[in-house]
Amino acid sequence: MKKISDFFGKFQIHLASNEEVITVVLQTLKEILHSDFTKEEIHIKNGTLTVIGSPLMKNEIFMKKDLILQSANKLLSPKKQLKNIN
């Protein structure tokens, strides 16, 4: 019989990998936009980055979308790379 910790271990690995992606995205946004974001303002689902913020900040992100994606994907493994920004 398997332990329940083995079951929850699968989720721990997934959460840790998502934390790595969020950290890289926060670092990339800080370097390119010279603005600090919090982890609560960043959501990643199925390779799509969603940023919660002011319309002014969202416009800045969309104007530099390609640069942000390229910079972040250089630091991420192929399985964790971002595909789009919404």
C-alpha cells in the first residue's frame, strides 16, 4: 500500500517547477520594464503568461512582448517555456 505522501509528492514537484518559471518571469520583467511585480500579479497556465496590472503597464508589456518571451525562454527549459502573453 502506498503512502499518502507519495500521492502529494506529485503536486509538490509541479508547484516547485511553476515557482521556478514565476521567478524567471519576475526577473525578466524587472530587467526589461524596470518595474517590480509580485507573485500575485503573475499567473501562468499552459505556457501562457497573464499579468494583472494597470492598463498602462499592460500596454508596455504588449509592446515588448517578443523581447520578454525571448529573454524568459532563454532561461527556461524547453518544457517550461512560455508561448504567449495575455
